[in-house]
Amino acid sequence: MISTSDFKGGTKIELDGDPYTIVEFQHVKPGKGGAFVRTKLKNLKTGNQLERTFRSGEKFETPDLIEREMQFLYISGDEYHLMDANTYEQIFLTSAQMGSAKDFLKENMLVNILFFRGTPLEVALPLFVELKIVETAPGIRGDTATGGTKLAKLESGGSVKVPLYIEEGTVIKVDTRTGTYVERVK
């Protein structure tokens, strides 16, 4: 059981049969009446956010969440095939279930998948991935001083903005949380 006094950003609770994560919270102690906690919650199934107020000391169930490390195998049509490295069990996720993770996914990459009662909810990529640029406008000598950017298509199918001097075939590091260029690798 999780009490309102245990609330922190990222804490997961079960509310009305659905798993939620706490995005923001604020403990309020008014001069008159009982204390309460004002929260902003994100539904892990739908992604919708809602604001709720709870009495101080209210208790909630811990959701039945399991995180499993899985290996991305391949794409077949709109299905992404993943395999549990320990049990060799395979699952198939749609493009919608993959969300923005599909833009930075390479074959054989290890990802963490969050399950709620056996149903996959979200895919968590490593914080940084190294991807090769397959298409971009040619770089021009001397473009390093201006600080401009251009769009580059990655081997995974996603796109990021990169500095003007980066060329096709270059391997870059991408921050998967923000989808931004970090540095040139080779």
C-alpha cells in the first residue's frame, strides 16, 4: 500500500483499476480543515493526464507492474517483434504501442517493456543510442561557426536535427528522451 505521504514524482499507484504515475504533487495544509495532497497523474494505459486531490493519509494499491528486458528482433508490416532474452518468449507490438521509441530502434537492441497484468504498456529505450545517418543535405566547409542545423534521416527511420557539418554515413549519439542530437561518434 502507498500512502499520500509516500508520494514522489514517478511513484506509481493503482486508481480505479488503472495504473497511474505521479507527475506532480503538492502537500497542502490549510489553516482550517484537514491536510490534503493535490496531484497531477498520468494514466499509463492511455497516456491521459488528470488532476486529483486526496485527503492526507489516504492509501492506494501498488499496481501489478513488471518491467522486462527484451530484445528487438525485426519489423513485419505494422508489428514490432521482441523477444525476452531469458525465456525466449516473443511478443508483438503495434506501431502505436511502440510510440516514439520506434524512431530510434535498431535490430538486436535491448529495451525495457513495462507490463501491467500481462499487457505491455510502454517501451523504454536506453538513454542514448548510436545511429548512422542515411540521408541528409551535404555538409559545407566552414559551417561549424554558424551553429545552424539541418534535418538528418537515421538508419532506424527517425529524424533528428544535426549541425550543418554532419554528413551521410556519420554515426551520431541521440538522446532518446528528447530525440535530439548529442555528439558525433564516428
